[in-house]
Amino acid sequence: MSKIVGKSVDRVDGRLKVTGEAAYTADMPIENLTYGVVFQTTIANGKVIQIDTSAAATAPGVIDIITYKQTPSLIKVPFFSPGKTQPTKKDDNIYYNGQHLGIVVAQTLEQAQTAADLIKIISEAAPPTTTLAQAEIFEPETLNFGIMPGKITRGNIELGKAQADILVQEVYSTPMEHHNPLETSATIAMWEGDNLTLYETTQGISATQRAIASVLDIPQENVRVISKYLGGGFGCKALLRSHTILCAIAAKRVNRPVKVALERSQMYTSCGYRSQTQQHLTLGATKEGKLTVITHTGTSLTSQFEDFVEPVGAATTMMYACENLEVKYRLGRINAGTPTFMRGPGEATGMFALESAMDELAYALNIDPIELRLRNHADIDPHTGLPWSSKSLKQCYQKGAEIFGWSQRNPIPRSIQEGDFLIGWGMASATFPSNSGSASVKVEIFASGEVKVQTGTQDIGTGTYTVMSQVAAEALGLSVQFELGDSNYPKAPITGNSITVGSVSPAVHKAAIAARDRMIEMAIEDANSPLYQSQAKDITVESGQIFLKQNPSQRDNYTDILRRQGLASLEVTEQTSPNPESKNYSKHSFGAIFVEVAVDELLAEIKIRRCVGVYSVGRILNLKTARSQVVGGITWGIGMALMEKTVMDANQGRIVSANLSDYLIPVHADIPNIEVLFLEEEDAYVNALGTKSLGELPIVGVAAAISNAVYHATGKRIRDLPITPDKLL
């Protein structure tokens, strides 16, 4: 039984964070530092005629001003580009309001800001395209780097419709949304000769290293990327952004370190967003509740120069057993930056539509929503035909219903009232793929007793420092110092798509076990060791001691073993890759979310009163950080359902909610007690430790569960997020 792994261990970096000792990118104490401020367009469509920098150039403290005309060629794909990437501008066209045009470098931040305000951008404006109705719609052949086809069909759609006794055909929509991490994006760039060091707010240090080297046309080994602490990312820090490129170029030109820290308002135009979606969804079923057809057409928006699709049908293809299915995508170009990944990309938005439609179908058939889902439970992945590596969704429904008291639910809308409040109950399913990548880890045991474990992953606030420390400590039998966030460390994948634990923890475990076994081997081969000529299988480790299981008094320790060998340390590096056998299985995490709402009948104000989330995510490595992920995801789902929306001025193409006053997100008063339960689940195929994706799963289904609860409370079905009082009145 695990002594450390799986327990509710406090964050190992918690004290550093609450005392302010944890140095985030913009906090790094760099000598001789200068400050860069990016200047941007103020119109959404047109052409730059002239950039007048004369007043700015003579302003106090200004060291250099760089415009897009002075940047090197950026033809090379920087990283994860689906098309005609323009990290910074290389032509005179203006594609969106807030597009980066250059950078001012000065001795102080205030001087750089003042100089940036003095720059005059003379431009020729044209009417922008800002809405879905204005956009020219097309159907992409593939999605986002070719990872998915633009259309998926199985069975016979017309036959499926003909077989249906009931058809639900509705349109669901979600707005443009922004990530709003607590920490805004920042970069510090410094050169030593031809070598570049970047302190960067990134979810992928190795990916950023590759990307910036490609853009600047320098060897990858000449770039070092450091990101020790990250104040959230959620997708907006996954890709290389133009402020980082400009910062690196500026540092080279001024021959001093340069820091660029985006303002909160700049985050809305510089780091991507979740696209608005319009989703046409059809569900057909027999009167017994068996699905005969599913069609899901998702329309989302993208920039004028790049194709990025919000994959709303990703979960639709595999969620329910249905022989006849069609999922297809449409894109419209507007004058805005390119959308990007945002927590639960595709699943969060698409499952709002699918799970709302399932609730509508349940009412049309007079079948309990859980029972309808059980009747259409997919025993194998209907999209691939593969068996699940593990799946406990039925148990999630059962346990969630039991905890929530679902059996007491009166399904009739408006049937529960408490004073002026209408009470409603709703539920929805959740799913997210469990993927992994290759990762390498170095373990070094020192004769001093210290142990360092290093890998080039990132901790974006999820608890990676803590979880990996637990895995290594349990394998080695003593505390470790876990280090990450440096591209000089062994390579690990980007922190995104919920793959970090599934990718890195097996490598940490493998490297730690290899180091432990090497120490045991050294002991049993050493005539001066108390364990000389013992059998490795008879030996265990604990609290830094290596001893015989049947005779604990016969023991040695790491420090003495190394000193007798005359070694200052022992170093082991190991790599793990996805299990080849896992290709024969469909790997997903699942869950069920139950919500109770109270709607003020007079004011149409919605209060979330209860949330119960039950999840099957394989092996849990840290119960406390896992629960924290779920609480955060459900909180975000509440925001998505009730308040989050980016507002753009349709005439000017300018985001008018580019701050945390106008872009509404939940606060403590909006969030009820959230009850979280993880089911025990073993998965022998997903990875060596049996862990499955968790980070993005909890946001999925929450908006649908709330929407379904609002319908149960009021009898009004809101298919357009967010659900605001005006839509209920």
C-alpha cells in the first residue's frame, strides 16, 4: 500500500508562494534590466500608412524603438501553427484591433509606457467583420494541425432520422471567452553572445525553446527557457506569442536584458481566446429512448490569417452508443486574433450542447435523464470501435445520484418552490481524453543525503511540484527536491490537454526506481556493507534507509554507500513513452455532475445551491490537489454558465470588456459547497501508474447541468450562454 502517493499531501511550494518567495517571471531579479512595452493597432481592419516614432524616440529614458518592419523574417512556423502564422506583422495590413506593431524599450517601465503613448500610428481604416452573421463561412477539411477531420460520419443519417419516434433539433450557442489567468503573460530576455535566456510564462518550455529558435534562426541549443512558477495558463500560455519574439529581438539590439509584462487589457488581444460557437444539434430516438441518430454541426470563428476550430463535436463522436452520426465543422473569419485552446477545448462547449439536448430528449420521452443516458451507454468507443482502457461512468451516475438525492426529484418544471425562489435540479455527463507523451527525468542522489529530481516540465499551478515529489519520494524511500521549469533539464511535454501527470509521473517513477535499484546493487556488492551478498528482492527502502524486509536491523543508507565508493553522487536518467499496447484501447476520463439552483422568480437571479461531482480518473496521486482541480473546474463551469462573455464593439472590433470589472468571473459568494468524489478505478493500459486526465474534465458538463437545472426550476430552456436574468424575464 502506498505510504505517500495518493495521500492529501500539502503543496511543497505552498510556503514559498504565500510568503512571496516564489519568483514568477516578472519578479525575477535581473541586473541592468530594461523595460519593454508593446504598442498595438487601434483599428480592426485596414492598413498601416506610417508609424511616427519621432516624439517617442526623444522621450526621457528611451533606449530603442522597434517596429514590425525591423523584425527578422517570421516565415518559419513558430510552433503548433495551423496555417499562415504571423506572430508579429510582416506586412502593412491590419487584421484586428490590438495587433502588435512593435516595442519601445526604456530605462523604466513608466518611461516605456509614456513613450509608447507618444507613438502615432497613421492608418487607413476599412469596415471590420466582427460577427458570425457578417463572416464568410467555409468548411475546413481538417482541424487544428490536421489532428481531426472536418467531417465525421458513420452509418446512415437519413435512416436514423426515419427510425426516430422523437427528434430534438435545436441550436445552442456559446460566446467568446477569455482565459484570465491570475498572472499576465511576461518575458525577460537576455543574451550572452549568441546564447539567449528567456524567463517566460509558458506552459511548454521545450516547445518555446524550439519555437523561438526557429523564429530567430538560431540553434536550439543556444536557447534556454526558464519558467519556475506560473500563475495559471489554461491554454493562453501554451503557444509562442509575439510579445516574446519582440522582447528577444529588443534584448539583442540594446545588448541588455529586457522585460515585457503584458497589461491585463493586452491579454485580451495578445494570447488567444475561446471562440464563439453556434451549434446545430439533432438527436433522434425511439419511444423507448434508444438513440437512432446524432448530428452535430459546429460553427466557430477564427482570424483573417489562420484557421483554428473549436472542436465542439469531439466528445459527441464517442459519448453515446448510436449507429448513425454526423459531426462537421464550419468556420467564419472575423477581424480578431486567432482563437486558441482554453480549458476543455471543444468538450466544454460541445458538451453544453449535447448534454442540454439529452435533457430535452429526456423530457420529450418522459424518461429520467440518468436512465436515458444509461440506455445509450457506450460499452465500447463507438467512434473507434476500441474497448475502453477503463470506464466507470455508470458508477459515477449511480453514486452521484445517491449523494445528491436524485431519486427524490419531481421532474415537472416549476414543481419545487421556496418562497420567491424556484428550485431546480439538473445533471450532465463529463468526459475528456486521457493522453500522454514521452518524458525524461534525471535523479541524482548525493553523498550529503540530498536528492534532486529534474525534468523539463512546468507547474502551471496544478501541483506538479508536489505530485512528482510524492512519486519520487515513495520510490526512493526519502524526501527529494523536485526541480522543473528549465529547458536544460531532460525533456518533457507541454502542460496542456491534461497530459502532464500521465506523461511525467511514469518517468519520475522509472528514474527513481532505477536509482534506488542501483544503490541496492552497490550495497550488496560491497563487502563493507551490512547488506553484502543479500538478495535485492529481500531489500526495501524507507526514510533513507536500505534494509532487509525480514531483518530491519540489517541496514545501510544512501550516504554511506556512496562514500564507501568514493562517489559524490549517483546520477540516473530515464525516459518513458506511451505504452504501445494503449493504442488498442480508447482512453478517457469520465464523470457526472449534479447541480441544484434557486431562481428568484421576481428578479430572475440564479443561485447555485449545491454541486456534486463524481469522477473516474484512474489512480489519484494526491487527493488534495486532485480535489482542488475539480473545485476549480466546476467553478469555471459555473462562470461559463452564468456570467462569462467577452463583449466586442461590433462597429470598431474593439473588446470593451478587457478587464476584470467588465469580464465577469465567479467570486466566493457565487460558489456553493462543492462535494467531490473520486471512484476507485484501475487502468492497466493508460500509463505505468494508471493515472488518467483530470485537469480539464471538471469544467465539462457543468454549464449543461446548470442549464438543465434552470429549466427544471423555471420551465424556460436557455440555449444561449451565459444564462443571464434578461434571458429568463
